[in-house]
Amino acid sequence: MTVKTKGRPRGFDADEALDRAIEVFWEHGYEGASLTDLTSAMGINRPSMYAAYGNKEELFRRAVARYAEHDMAYAREALAEPTAYQVIERFLRANADALTRADRPAGCLSIQGGLAGGSDNGEVAQFLAASRLGGERALSGRLARAVEEGDLPAGTDPAALARYVMTVSEGNAVHAAAGVDRASLHATVDLAMRAVPRSPEAP
Amino acid sequence: MTVKTKGRPRGFDADEALDRAIEVFWEHGYEGASLTDLTSAMGINRPSMYAAYGNKEELFRRAVARYAEHDMAYAREALAEPTAYQVIERFLRANADALTRADRPAGCLSIQGGLAGGSDNGEVAQFLAASRLGGERALSGRLARAVEEGDLPAGTDPAALARYVMTVSEGNAVHAAAGVDRASLHATVDLAMRAVPRSPEAP
DNA sequence: GTCATTCCATACCGAGCGATACAAAAATAC
DNA sequence: GTATTTTTGTATCGCTCGGTATGGAATGAC
């Protein structure tokens, strides 16, 4: 459904350029990524960026949204596993792999992007925190279903378990950003899984 | 042991000023903290800062060193607990409290300070990573002793367990920076402790 | 007292920041 | 073809950044 355009056509693919921007933000954080870094990586110049995305912050929000949809697709896929234990393990394993992909910066954009409120009043950090919380809520909902299904022991707090899983995931992201290798992250997952409760009658 | 001075005496306490700088770096990160922010919080002006600390990066390193010595003293104290399980629990509990102190910014300086390599080539991020690794090594050494003493099951990998504990600690720091309250962090510690092995003959 | 030394206050530097003004270039509409 | 619309390239804006030059203020040495 290409809309019939009038003026000069855009000389770049907006999504491909966004992927380049993702990597720059990922590597340098929101504040550390300058417009010169971004536009040169995207292969466009400043006015094209402003026309296509608005401004730097909007570009970042678009980048995070695309990152959540593509680079973190494994998180949604993990929710489809049949048992809570399998959901959690698949998520943490895929996460450990994603944090150490050779063709991407180490770590996780939604954490490296910016934890502290920089020059702005922490708007970027809050946006990222909200984005992460969305994932935690989705996992919590899936685990609540597992409790109902008897897949997790009765009395298990789904929100607390989801928060624990995300905590391990975020800690692994911090480690990955510091250069820890994939095998070590999986060793951490090995240990972390020992804390995940399993129902007695579960397979 | 006050050294006999010659010229005009310094009009501020270097350590107190450092404490103010710690909070600014903690809240805004290394890049987000401007010299104007820093010096006005420290109650001094720029030339005094440069005379006393060298430059912004040196000020940051001094701040992190003081932070590690004072604000993270609980980590060293935890190592003195008699058993590995108690070492780990005391560390994670004290950590959860420290991450949510009312009189300090939420979270942890050594993580909020900067995860991604900003304008510099990630020197600050690497410095912080090395600082965190120091803590992990200290814990690993303590846990290795616990294995020797039979306090942890034979075959336990002390480095892996130490890394797991630090991962939980860092994940909690990310959550704390996002505004998660103290009780929730302790609930995560409750779960995390389930993964810590205990020797059968341990008390 | 005078001198030497150190610290503090103001005012400023070049550089890089995010963001834009403007006109040439490239497409469609007619 | 001409008119219209949109994108692109260049050159630049005002601003803030980290860092500093300079001269006066405050102390010890003598």
C-alpha cells in the first residue's frame, strides 16, 4: 500500500536507518550519542533526520520501540512455552544469547540507553524504565496464569517471581556490557533457575 | 598530622565536597553531571575544583573511590559473616537497603555513573566495570574459602556463585533506579537466596 | 612591616552540542 | 513544458560544555 507521493522521494529506508541509530544509542547511550554519530551511522544528514523523526528524543523513542519489537521478540516467544519453568528458562537463555550477539553491541539498549537522569529531568530514563516494566508485567501475567493452572505452587506471587526474573536479566545485561562472555551468563542462569519453584505434579 | 601550610588555607573540606559530587554523579551519571551542577552542589567554583581534583574525570574517580569505601562498606562487612549463606544474605539485604536510602539517590553510583561508553571511548564505563569486578572477586575469594571449609557443597564454583550474587545485586540496582521500593527488592532477595547452595552438614 | 605562596572570584576560551535557514535537486500534477 | 511539493546538502545558529587566564584576597615566613 504505497501512497502516491508528490515531491522528491526519500533517499533512504527509514527502518534501516533506525537500525543503525539503535546500535549507536546502544553503544553510547542516549546522551553519549551525538547527532553527528547518529546521522553519519544512518547515512543521512541532519535535516533528513529531523524531517523523518522529529528530533533526537523522538528518534530515540522510535529506536527503542523498534528494538523492543525486533531485538526482544524472543521475550514474547518465550511466553508461549507450556510451563512457567520453561517460559522463564527460555527467556533467560535467549536473553543471555541476545546480550552477547557478535553482530550487535554487548548488553541491552533499554539499560545502556540511560539509567540516570542526565541533562533532562530523567525523562529518557523514565521512558526506558516504563518500557522494561511493560515486559515485567507481561511475564507476571503469564506466571499468574501458571499459578491458576497449577503449574506453579499455590501461593506463588507471580509479580515477585517476574520481578526476580527481570532482575537476573538486568544484572546479566550489566555484566554483558562489562564484557562478560556468553558462557558465564548461562552459568548465572543455571544458578538462577534453582530459585524458580516447580509444582510437585508438574512434568 | 596537619602539614604546615604556607599560603591561604582552603576554604572547604575536600571530602565533604566529594560527598556532594558523589550525589550529583549518582543522580545524573558521569556525562549528565555538568561542571556547573557539580561545583554549585559542592559549594565551590571551577578553579577550586580543578586545583583540588585535577579535572572532571579525576573528580569522578575520586568520588567512586570514596563511594566504594564509605557507601559500600557493608560489602566488606558482609564478608566477615561465618557462613557463605550468611555472607550472601547479609550482602544482598544491606545492598537492598543501600539502594533505597531516603537520604541518597535511588540505586547505585557504580551503575548509574555510566554503563555505556559515552563521548570518551568508554573509559568511564570500563573504570566502573573494573570497580564492580573488584567486589565480585572479593566475594569469590570468600566463597572459595567456604568451599574449603565445607561450608559450601564440594564442587561449588565460587566464581560462578559470586557472579550470580552480583548479578542479583546489579539487577536490584536497576530496579531501584527505576523507583522500585525497598520491600520489593527484599522480596527479590528472598527468591534469590533459594538458589544459594547450603552444605548438608551446615548449621 | 614585606615577601612568598596558595586559594578564590570573575570572566573568558575554543569546541561541540542539538537544531535550523535556505536554496539546489528530484520527483509528481497538470 | 511549468508549477508544486518534498528531500537533500551546506552552512550556520545560539547555547552549553569542560577547562583556564588573570588579578585580588588571605595566610605563613622572616
